[in-house]
Amino acid sequence: MAFRFTLFDTALFCRSPKRMLHGSGIVAALAACSLSISSVWAQNPCSIVTGGATPTTADVTAAINMALGTVTCTSTLEHSPPICTAITVQRVTNAFLGITPAGYATPCIVFNAHAAILSWTASTTPGTVTYNVYRATASTGPFTKIASSISGTTFTDNATTDPASPVQAGQTYYYEVTAVVNGVESTPTSPVPVTIPSP
């Protein structure tokens, strides 16, 4: 769905399998494993080229060009695999203008996009950083790890991510992301809510 959630720059303290280093007074150890993730957000599927929280004029222009066939259609707002017609243009334009069509909860209407698309700003910690993603149905948890060792800064949670517990249309999920450096995992970000589109 359609909203960006930004977390302010925060140094995240590491959690160890053996003990929590936070508050332990081991300054050198804390400094060595202090990780940071500056933001986590859910992308708006109507931001077809910018990937932001709200579509811009660049997204509207791209939708028009895709519908005209002057650029390759990459949008799945109408169908998967991608099909771009005047419907794509209308959906992106409505989202850009903030117009919510009757019978829908948000301005961006998508074709069975039963997925949560997350992005985050890379950790500034030196070294090889990977990320883990956790999901829950309540902001207080419990959170279950649904992805690990992600090398990039985006992740899509859909029906195939966790076949035992796939995302459901209309359900709100809460996501947390942690950074991992040299086997040490940071504390998680604050939970980010994402509502899976319905129908």
C-alpha cells in the first residue's frame, strides 16, 4: 500500500546471542558494534518510477509514456505481467492528486498487489552489512523473521515469502528491520505498519 514511514536517524545497539551489550558499560564494544538504519518505509505502488511514498509528476509522465508505448511498461497496477493503458494513467494520476475512488480505502488502486514493499536507507556501519526482516500482526509482536541475509535495501513480502503464513488481503502487518555486521545483529527499527491491498 501507499504510505512512507520514516524513522529518524538512530544509532542502533547490537544484540548478542549471549548477552545484550546495551547498557553494559563496555564502551569499546558498543562503539564497535553500533549500527544505524536511518529510515524504513513502505513504497507506494503508484510511484511507478520514483518509488516514493507519494507519486510525483515524474510518475504521472512515466504512466502516460508507458500507456503510449514510448517507454517499456513496467507497472503492474493493471496486471501482472505488466500491461499499461489509460487505466494505469488514471490510477497514478488519482494517487498523485490524492483522489480516492469510491469503494477503495486509498487513492492507489492495484491489481491483486497482495504484497508489502519495504525499503530502507543503508546502514552507515563499515564492513559487509546484511539485513533481516521481521513481521507481526500487532505492533507489539511477536515478530517472526521472514527474511535474512538481505544484501540490498529493499524487500517484498508476498504470498511466496513465507508459504506457511502468506500475507492476506486487507490485513495490516508490522515490519521491523535489523542490520547484521560480522554476525552481530542490531536492535530492530520501530515497527512499520503496512496494510495489504484488498481485494
